[in-house]
Amino acid sequence: MTAKRKDDIYYVCCLIEFIARQTKNHRGTVAARIGHDGIARLLDAAEVNHCLSFEQVADEVIEAYGITPGDFDTVAGCEYTVPGYLDIGRVYQTLVLDTMQGDAAQAILDVFTSFLSDEISNFNSSVYYSNPDYLRCSYLEGKLLA
């Protein structure tokens, strides 16, 4: 896999995290709303969209895919310093790259719509800064490992 493709995956993961925070939705809800084809388009456009602000691209994606406001606010209830959307995007990118079996758009969709996404989004827990191997193994097992 090329460095550019890895960067594209990182960008899309960060964008989904950003949109979910902005709209107060579960990350999986945002990813599912965008869907496989939409994620594939975002990956293809990542190099160009990267030159634009996250706010602008997020607004366009929210409008294009009809993402409505939710009530899943992971930032307001956080008792600690909230990790940035770029930091969490990196967690997702690593998990996508570690579990991907070819189709990057499908891997992104699968990771964001898995049980692990809400666990990563719980910023009052330690899951989001767990070892990448632990996250990969938990994801593959379908539950958090003890």
C-alpha cells in the first residue's frame, strides 16, 4: 500500500470523527449514512479535499448524505482532556490498516460500524489509547478482551 493511500485512509477516518463530533452522532451512524460508495468517493477525493478546511468538507458531506443531528455527545461528558479528532482518526486508521483485506472503503465502514467504535469514542475510558494490537485482537474477537 502506498503512503498516499494510507494518508487518504487517515483523512477519511479523521473526517468521519470530525463529522460525528459536530453532529453528535455515533461514528458508525455517520459511516453508515455515507455508505461504502460515499466512503470510496471520499477516499478518491481525499488528496483534493485535504487542501480544504475540515469544516467545509464536513458541511458538504453532512448536506450530501443528509446527516442529521444526534444526541451522542462524547465531548461534553468527558471528565478528562478530550483527544483531538486527528488523534482519534489515527487510532481508526491504524485499526483499518491492521484489519483491511483489500477494499479500504469497506474496511473503514466495517471498523466504524463495529462495537469497538463506541468503545473508542468513550473518552472517559482508556480504550482509545490502548495498544493497537489489543484493539485489533478485540475487533477481530468481536468484544473487548480482558
